[in-house]
Amino acid sequence: MGSLGVWILGVTAVILVAELVAGRHRGVYSRSDWFVNGICIFVGAAIRPLGAVAVAFVIGWLVPSGKGALSGMPFWPAVLAIVLVAEFANYWVHRLSHQLKGSRRFDWLWRMHRTHHTAKYVNVLLNFRISLFWSLVAGLTWAFSLALYLGLAKPAVVAIALFSFWGIFTHSDFRWDITVRQHPVFGRLFRALEHVIVSPGMHHSHHGYGKDGGNYRNFGILLSIYDWMFGTLYIPEGRPFRYGIPGATPHWADDAFSPFNVGSMLGRKKASDAGKSPSTDTAAA
């Protein structure tokens, strides 16, 4: 797992440098983005693994007799099974996080995921702009933790690598798929493939709105078969008209620490402090 992490960082670094050289990061970040990205990337690197550990403990408690139960399963069928189960779990948690937006009881799920969508750009860093607590509910976390608990460690590592590297490629600002999709010969073939595999364009559309955008479509990370199966597949022609989500941008602390309304609490405290009169402060002193 340690070497996988090194590879993930290495591939991310190569694409990041290429994006920087191409000027794809110039002028795209607000002051809020610097705070949110910094917390999600650097603090998240320490916090999110703890979420995975917590999920593993819950699985062990729920299935006490299942430890190592599938350790004899053949390698490649195990990899395929983990990928299919992980994508299925991701699809439904991801889809519900969008569809329950504004719900009285479950809006917290959207706010946990919203962190990944408030950026008004898509580049390789966005892949790591995730709420510190998202790993507690993420379908991939639960599926991978279950696979490890059942004794499928090596197949699980391969599956984790597939999802990790594909997430890096689909979040990159480079959109090679537009040229392929518009090719008179290979275009149809590529569109057919997009019914099975998530392309960069499909995931970019998921982060966009307006023409070629579709916040409520394309919930898959690696596989698009569940989007195709459940009617949420959308294959765009080009880049979305806008990235991000319509409306006001949340406070950076609400984004980084969602679902907790830290920014709102800071705002109320600031307003409360500003409302104190000098006489009140003197009397209190």
C-alpha cells in the first residue's frame, strides 16, 4: 500500500507539472480555494485514513465471523468482483448525496460531498478536494474495507489502484477525449466504450452545469455501467459551460469541515462580537 501511495503521488505530480506549464492553473483559485484545498489535501492525508480504520472496525463488529472468509478466491475474479461491488456502492452513495440535497433529514450527505463540487474548475488537484469526513460514508471506503476484511488484500490493492489512477486521469484538465469523440471513424467506437468506462469528458460534465454540464448525471468513477443501467448516463460533446455549482459559494470552513457548519458558527460569533457596545465590553471587564 505504501508503494501504491508513492505511485499515486508521482503520477499526480507529473500531471500537475504539465498542467502548470500549460497555464491551466493560472488565475483559477480564489482565496477560499487556497484554504479548502490546503486543508483537504494536507490535513485530509492524515484524517481520511482514520475514517477507513473506523469503517473497518464497524465491519468487523457487523460480520465477526467473516474475517478471511474469501481468502481462497481466485485473484482476477476477486479483482473484478471488488471493482463491480465498489462501483455499485459508490454509485448509490454518490447519487444519493446529490439527490438528497435540501432534504430535511439527509442534506448533511450532500454537504459532505459538496466540497468536491464547489470548485469552479476541474484539474488534477480537485481529485483530492474531499471533505475530511467523506471517507466515513463513501461507498469505495466500505467496499475496499470489506474486501480487506474478507481476506482479499492483494485483489483489493489492484482495485484501489485502478480507481485511484482513473480518478486522477478523469480530473485532469487535459481533455484528449474531445478529439477522439469527434473523430469520424473512432468517435462512435469511443461513445460505445463510454457506456462502460468513465471518460474525462463524462466526469467533467458531472462537475459542470449549463451546456454539456450534468451535476445529476455520471456518478461512476471508473465504470459507467450503472449510470447506463439506471438512466443517469450523459455523454457530452465538449467542456461544460461552467464548472462548480450555481449559487453562492459556501464559507471555506463549511466546505473543508462539512457537514459541520464551522464557517456559519464563525460568522455568527464574528457578528456577535461586532454587535457588542464599548460600554458592555468595559462592564464585562
